[in-house]
Amino acid sequence: MLKQQYDFILSSRNTLLNYIKGISEKDFLTNNSSFGRGSIRNLLVHIGQTYCAWIGERALGIEQEFLPFEKYQTLQDCQTYFNQADEYIGLFTEKFKGNELQEVELHRNGEILTINPLQLFTHVITHEFHHKGQIMSLSRHLGYIPVDADIIR
């Protein structure tokens, strides 16, 4: 079920990324302090970092190197990062298939969290949608007309 749900996420994300292709490079990198991470690029990288931290590092035990936003200059750089996150989701869904409600212990900032894979999966996908909304709002402030990138559109 998680794999099927993630396919919906990918469809929505691809709609967003195709929309961003129409945004100028300057606007892609323009910082606006009203939008958390500041720029469309930064928001995309932050989404990728969250998948890699929670799914890659904490759930799968794969050590991560988190690069600064400036290392991602283009939409393609962000897409490459998303490809890594997608790979982790594939490994995650296989690892926990049939055990989505079984509690697991994860380490975060020196603490041990007891959660289940469904909670973790829900956390990262809702996080993505939260920031996708910020990207759409930020692009509107930059003069663009956002597209509908909901799951059902």
C-alpha cells in the first residue's frame, strides 16, 4: 500500500517539477524570508534532506552527507537528490512491507523515538506537501500562476 501511495506522491511531485521548469533561474534561487527556507531551490533541497534523514539515515541506517543549499544550483540538481530519496523509499517500503504498524526505534538528536513505519512514511510525505504549498505560494509572489499539483486534479 505504501508503494502505491508513493506513486501518487511522485505524480504530484512531477507536476510540481514540470511547473518549476517554467520558472527563471533567477527566481528559482531568489530568497524570500517569508517562506521558511527562503527560495524554491532551498525548499526542494529541504524536502529531499527530510526524506534522506528520516528514511535513509534513521529508518534504513544509511549514513548521509547533507550538503548546503548552494551545492544545488539547478532544478536538475534537485531532481537528482529526489532520485536518491525515491531509492530510499523503495528500500523502506520493501523492508517494512506487511509490518507497517510494527513499532520501531529510531534515533533522533540523541533521543530514541518509538514509532511505526506508517507514521514515519506519513510524516515525510505530509512534510513534502507542506513545503510544496510554500513553493506554489512563493512562485505566485514571484509573478507565476501555480498549477494544480494535488493528488486528485
